[in-house]
Amino acid sequence: MNYLEKPTINDFKKFLEIYEKRPFKNNDGGLKISHAFSLYFFLKNFKPTTVIESGVHKGGGTYIIRSACPDAHIICLEPYLENIEYKISNCEYLNEDFSLVDFNQYNINKDKTVVFFDDHQDFSKRFYEIYHHNFKHIIFEDNFHEKNNYGDCYSPKQVLANCEYHYTIKKRNLLNIKNFCVYVLDYFTKFLRFKNEYKIKQNFKYSHLTSKLKFFPKDNYLTKATNKYLKIYYEFPQITMIDPGRKFNKLNLNFIYKDEFKFLNEDIKNYYNKSIMFDYDVINNLMLKNNINLNEILNYNFMCYCLFDFKQD
């Protein structure tokens, strides 16, 4: 598939010309250069007619999407529209969660539509919704590592690795009453081992209790359902390896592959790629030349593309 081809250094240099003109330099909580480039390059090659962006934040991601797809219909979903610092006139902004939008009102070609999730919502919730709407081409930005519980949502990577997921609020945030209550419930679920029924043909039900308490056991309903419908899984590789001599390299230990997890369903085409995109010295020089903080390459979180086929139901 040509839209999954590996970029060249010239592709990255052209992207830097666009990235240098981004509406704001500080995009804390939003896309940084690693994911921004992967998203841009994928969309430019895929050429979608519609892009649905779930989670706009300040608007940096929308700028990247519009730069890659100048003629596409972009639907931006953001519950806090007042926080958007950069809006594009020919994009549609909705103050709604993805789950509440009636996409039937749009004349959408599902084969040429990409849904981009950057909203820190559990994959269990989003999987139900894309199934309902029969969306096929999905990008998940918050794709937390299967061997770590540092993420704030249950990710496709964790689902496919069939690992237990249990998110715990950090103790230093317990002064907030809401966080304290959630922490107590969260701690309690460590002693629970309940099974979940996932009946796709019967209204596609999933356990709200499990989702609320952020506990997912191994061999859960979602792992089985995902392995049934997922046809392609592709993790966008890192731009480059972090300089081992840098002090912040310690932060990157969670983001280095040591081994590849195995898929339960061997029919899934796994475009897993351990390799980095470019040589460190080349990237270092380019980023310094364009006044881009090298720390941005730390913000790599295994962003992935998934191709689903729900027609079999």
C-alpha cells in the first residue's frame, strides 16, 4: 500500500517548511514533530476526501491535516471550542464528542475517510463507535505501550498485546475530591477479576463498569473483537534515535522497542517497524537549522494506523 511507504529525508525537509509556519510554537498537550510528520505524510499519500479529527486542542493538528489535504472536508470535534487558538475557515467545528455525532447527515465515502483520534479516550469506547458507523481507516495518536500503565487510556497496542490494563491516578493528585473517589474505586478493582461479555451482533454491548474503573483483564472482549475485524495494524516509526548522551534520554526508555509482541490473529497484516526513519545527526542538524526544540522528538507514543473490515457482520 503506497500510503504506508517509508518517507525519505527530502519528504521530511519539505514537511519542515510547513512545520516552521505552524500557528504557534508551543503546542503542549498536542501534536509534536514526530507524530505531526507521520500524520502529514500518511494523509498526503492517502488523499482522503474527509478527515474527522476527534480532539482539536489548540488547533495544531488541524493545521497539519489541512496542509496535507487542502481539498478535504475536515470535521473537527472538540468539547472545549473556546480553547482553540487557531481555527481554519474551511473546516467544520462541532462542540460534540465523536460518540454523539450523526455522521449519516454527511455524504461520506467511508473508503476515502480517515478518522484521527487524539482525545485520550479508551479504545473500548471508540471501537464500539467506529463499528457502529462502519469507519475503516483509523489513526490512534494515544497508542500507549503494552508494557506500561503510564497512559491515561486503554490503547490498541495494549489490546493487541492482550495485556492487563489498570490505570491508577497518581497519589499527588488526590487532593482533588473527584480524583480521590476514583482512586479508591480504582484500587478496589485490583482485587476484582470479572469477565466481560462482548456480543457484537446483539447491540454491540460492552462493559461500562470496566470502562469507568479503568480495568481490563487479559483475554477480554475487546481483544477478541479487535482480532476479528482488524486487517492492518501499522505503527509509525520514530523519526530518529535519541542521543544516548543527553540527560533526557532516561525519559525515552519506555519508548524503545525491545521485542515485538505477537498477534493472536495471524491474518492481521502487521506493519510493525522497529527501524527509525532517519539518522540522528541529520535530524539534529535540520531541527537546529529550523529552530525546533530537539526535545520534541521525545513525544513519540506509537501512533498507529488501523484498517478495519466490519462488512462480515
